Amino acid sequence: MQWLLILGGTAFPAMLSLLDCWNRSETEFEGGAEDRRAWIRWLAIAVPASWIGVGLGIVLGYYYAVVKRNPPA
């Protein structure tokens, strides 16, 4: 049971980041629609890779490149 909590807890931020990326418009990405598609692919890789720790690095990269760049109004 503890392993399920650990796996779910590490995959949760990656899944939320993927959902956030999916719902953002192309104008919020520096490279437009191409950049959005690239981030969606990277975050889709991050969900299973988060279990070994690599995916969390991708999520942090997404945070600093997209989320922090576009603060709420």
C-alpha cells in the first residue's frame, strides 16, 4: 500500500502539469503552437518517468519555462 502512495504521489504533479499544458492557449508559449505540442509530448513522457525521478525534472522545466513566464493577471 505504501508503494502505491509513493507512485501516485510522484505521478500526480506530472499529470497536473500535462493537464495544465493541454488547457493553455498557444499564445502563452514562447514558440507558439509548436512549442505547446512539444511540451505536451515531454509531459506525456514525464508521467511514467516521474516514478524514477526524471519526470519531475521535466515538470520543473515546464514550470520555469511556461508557468512562471505567464503569471496570472
